[in-house]
Amino acid sequence: MAFSAPTVDQRQRLRDDHVAHRKWMRENKINEHPYAMTEDPFTGLVLAGLLDPESAPSVCHALLAGHDPSLPTDDVLFLSVYWPSSGVDLVIEAQQRDRRELVVVEHKRFASPSHAPGYRKNPEALWQTDQVYEAATSDDWPRWMHETDPDLPVRFVVLDGYGKPMDQLYPGGLHNEKWAVTSYPQFGAILRAEHDRGVRGLIPLLTTLYAGSPEL
């Protein structure tokens, strides 16, 4: 396992967005969660936001900010989502106006390490994202995607706090170009905009977005 330390510029961008996020929350009378929150609990809140029919399109749109920032929020009509026990953090099946697709999400919070499953037994094991990409695009549909339609196109997304590029998160990854990275500043900007236009159910994510950030 390897923790890819953020650069000075990445830390500063996160710090600047955290300051702006706090200001916006004060203006909207939302209190920031006072305690640190690690990767799994925050992933659970993302899952909860995707399970709420009102907030789900907004959360899905926010996850795809690094992939397709122009995607209209109301383009997502229906989705189902689950947290598999292996493979990746979230698998989303979205029904949109002109298509259906899968969105596979790997989440990295502030100090989350990158890892290659099986590296203890095989030092040459592929990065997790490479294993996920190859499994999801092979003829043998992986068990961790058993609830989805194997004929659907797949988008691959890493939600990373700092928005580190794939080559920093997974050096030498074979399929890094197939993954889009969405940063917390991108994710939060869409959540704030959606809350401003009256979408409900986003406060748990907004109040915890930067909870435990080491940058303040």
C-alpha cells in the first residue's frame, strides 16, 4: 500500500476551497461536522445521498464532475446503487434521458492509501483500479458487479479529496487514462449549487465534506 502525499499546490487548493465552503455554510446556517470522518463513513453518506430519490441525481452529477462537468443534473432520471463487498466502493446504474450506464466509483479521502489487492502474496499485483477496469471490461463479469447489467457502458471515477491525477494516485497504472478523477472542490461545488437551487437531502454530505481535513 502507498500513500501519495499531496503537493503544496494541492494542499493549498484544498485549503482555499475548505475556507470558501465554510463561508458558504455559515451563510446558509449549516454547521460543519466537528469531528474527523474517515473514508468509509463518508462513502456511506455518498451512498445514502444516492439512495434518496430527491438528492440522487445531484450526487451522481457531483461524482461525475471530473468526467463530464457539463452533464445536466436533470438528465439522470433514475438510478440504483450498491456498495459491493470487494472491488470498488460504489457501483451505480443510472437511467438517463438518452441512455443507461454504469458508474464505478473508487473513493480516496485525505490520507487514504492506494493499493494493489493481493500485493502481499504477489508483489507484481496490479493496482486496484487496473484490476477493476480489466474485470469490468472482460467477458467474465466480476462477482462484485453481479447486480448490474453487463451490456451497459461503464464510466470509471475516482473521488479523491485533493483531486490528484491518476499517475500520482496509481503510478504506472496500466489503465489510468480510463479513469476520471473528481476532487472534493469539484464535488462540493456541485452539491452547494444544487442545495442553492432547492435540492433537499444534501446537508449530510455538505456538513461532513471536509470533516477532519488536515489542511485547517
